[in-house]
Amino acid sequence: ISKNKMLGSIGGKEFMTLMESIRTFISTCPYLPELSKGININYLSTDIYSFSIEEADKELVIKRYVDGSSIRQFTFILTSCESYEEDIVKNMEKSRFYENFTQWLEGQSLMRNLPVMSEGKEAKKIEALSNGYVFEIKQDKAQYKIKCKLTYYQKGGI
């Protein structure tokens, strides 16, 4: 089953991909700008306040158990398109968003308020692995990125 497929079904049961679980979860972040046009997957619009979630690395098995179940990690990048300008106040706001986002992820993990996943999978932790940073600049727009990781349990036989 393709990871790019958002919703699918196996044996008549619907499931969410990892990316859809993460997208749905991040959409609840109270620090996303009100002007945000939603969160896309593997595509970032050139519109200001656009967000996308991109797969960073392939899914990795951290630990495998005798019964076939495992602890896994999925690394992803939250990317945004922002205005790029000399105004220090606006630049601090962008920096503040990524700092708040990092703290929000940490808080959600501590409270066990984690992404809802497909049957047989259970999120254990979600965290930022980097600070938000400017990745690319094009005229008056900049692409910001922050690398994150979801750690989860997967039942054997899935």
C-alpha cells in the first residue's frame, strides 16, 4: 500500500497513513497562524502562510519483539512559506512560532495527547529534532523547516 495514499482500506476497514495521522494532529496546534491555508502533504505552495509535511527518512524499526511487534520511528519535516523581510519584529514572530511549536509537541507528548493512528499502531512520542530554520530564500519569500519525529508501537502482523 502506497504511503502517498491518504486514506485506504484493508479488509473493509479504513485506515490513515502515518502522514495523515501527523497532518491531522498538527492541524490542532494552536500556534498555527490564523491565516494558514491548511497543511498539505509533500507539496508546499508558494503562498505566504502555506504549510506542508514532508517525509524526511524512511520509516525505521528501533526495536523488534519476538511476536513481530515493533517500536518504530517516522521522521518528517514541517515546512512553511513565509514572507522574507528586514522587519525584525516579523522575523521574531516567525522564530517564536517554531519555538512554540517545539514546546507544544513536547507538551503533547508529556500529556500523552498524541496522533491517532490506524488499528494496530499506537503513538508513543512526537518531538522536534531541530529548531525552525530558513532553508531557502526566493526574493521576498522564505521556506522555513523543522525536522520532527514520531515514535510509535506497531502490533505484529501488520
